[in-house]
Amino acid sequence: MIGVKVKDNESIDRAINRFKKMMTRSRVLMEYKERQQFIKPSEQKREDMKKSVRDERRRQRDNY
């Protein structure tokens, strides 16, 4: 569970921003959104292959 303790003399806005940053880094909302709809295993495999190809091209471009 993610939580943020407000420090002395810290504004609420700053604490909320720290909380939002922690949420995005932990990918909790991303996982929640992914689970909202079902993706067929074949479609998931296809998307994973596309992602793999993109990543490989990116690595090749950076290494060139």
C-alpha cells in the first residue's frame, strides 16, 4: 500500500504531488486499467511481439 506522510512545514499540494509521482512509478493505475477489459491471449501475444520488435529497433538505432 502506498502512503505519504506529510512532513513538517510541507504544503498539502506538495504531498499530493509526491503521492501522484509514487503512484505512477508503482504502475498501480496502469495495471488497474489493463485489468478493466479482457484481451485474448492471441492478441496479447501479437502486442508483445510488436513491442519486442519496436524495442529491438530502438536498441539497434541507439547502438548504431
